[in-house]
Amino acid sequence: MLVPISAPSPPMRHPQLQHSTLLPTHILRVATYNIHKGVRGVGPRKRLEIHNMVLGIEALDADLVFLQEVRRFHRAEALQFPDTHIGWPRMPQAEYLAPEGYEAAYRTNAVTRYGEHGNALLSRWPLGEVGHHDVSDHQFEQRGLLHVAVQWNAVVVHTIVVHLGLIHASRVRQVQRLREFIATEVPPHGLLVVAGDFNDWGEKLDGLMRDFGLQRATVPGQPAARLNTFPSRVPLFAMDRIYTRGLHCMAASVQRGAAWARMSDHLPLMAELELA
């Protein structure tokens, strides 16, 4: 059964508005969301949430949506859920979740017995070259960076979708590889947004990110707990982050409510950015 989303109704789409937002054109609205592969629960209580996420992501009205744990396919789950209009989608999840008028970019991080999953970017602005960089730290966790150049107004914004490891030492090494990747693939003064699930329980990565010019998207004076995203039912940790270079954060918020808590173990984090 589909669950209504406790969020504003999605804006009406029109071809000439597909590359704009309800905000002023100089504001870039971004979101990051770990979708937990579009499924919640285990065993007979496992349920498909990907269809509710379609409604939720459109309601965000974000210019850019950074997604983690996105399935390209999974044979076992496709067999488990009926092949109906509310069953397992017949297309990759990134494309299925993209609102009308958006482009989707996806790259695989992990290959498993029955399928694969990775990171994705949904954009209402034109996409340029799409790249992927493996930052796996050991054989038990496959991790990667999705790099996409986005044409926003008259400038290029480099975006990197991340999903870091579960072990702190691994995350430190992965941030170092992120630094090396940016130095190689992103122009020194290029606009940059890095967002995703950092798995940083101990709040130890901000300093490392600042060392190479990335600032966490927060508003001075805003209580830190207001940006907690995990676990979704009782958010205690700010696992999901947005970091920027060359952009200033005007607002930051987390989407809350029973419907969002039901869909994934993470809540979506949003930020409104403007040129610094």
C-alpha cells in the first residue's frame, strides 16, 4: 500500500520550467538521501518502498539529488515482489526515481550475488561527463565516488556522490583518496559539491575536509541536532553530509515525519546554496 508523503505537493512540471526551481535562479537546491535500496524490513515483513520514494523525491523540488544504495538490478528481490505497477520497477532505480524533466547518472559500487548497487545523481540541469572512481579500502566493503559535471546557469558545478566505509580508519583513507581525486579531476577553482552518506558517527571528518577547501553546508547558529539524519525514526547522528567549495549555504534542513521514517533508515538532508 502506498503511503502519502507528509511534504508539500510537487510543483507542476512544464517543459520550459524543467531547468528552473521555485526559488530564485541564483539558488542551487541540493539534497542527499540514502534510499536503502528501496526496500525496508526483513523476511516476510520486507516491503517495497521505492514507489513512495518517487513521490518523496519529487516533493523535495531539488535541483540536484545525491543518492546512495541505489540498485541497478537485483534478481532475488525482483522475484519476491509481484510484477505489477506497484511491484519491482522494470528499470534501474535511478531512472525510475528521476522526476519528469530530470537526467539521471548512475555508477555501480558493489556487485553482489543477485545484483548490484551504487551511487546516483538526479539533476534538473544538464549533465556533462560522468565518471567513477573506486575507493574501496578492503574486500568486504565496495565503495566508489560518482563524479558528474553539471551545467548550472552559466557555470559548471562539479558534483561527487560518496558513500564511505563503516570503519573510521577506512573513512580517513577514503577521504584522502577523495582529496587526490579532486586534485586530479576538478579544476582548482571549480565549484564543487560533495554529498552523501559519510558514516561518520564520531564527527571526525570535518577537519580533514576543510584541509582541502571543503566546508560543511550548515547555517551559523543552527543547532547541530537539527541536521541529524540517522536512524530515521529517532535521528541521533548526522551521517549524511553536504560539503561545498565556492558556494555559500543559505539554509539547511532535514526532511522529517512518519512517511520519511518509514521509507529508509536515513532521512534526506537538504541545503540551499548560492555563489560565495
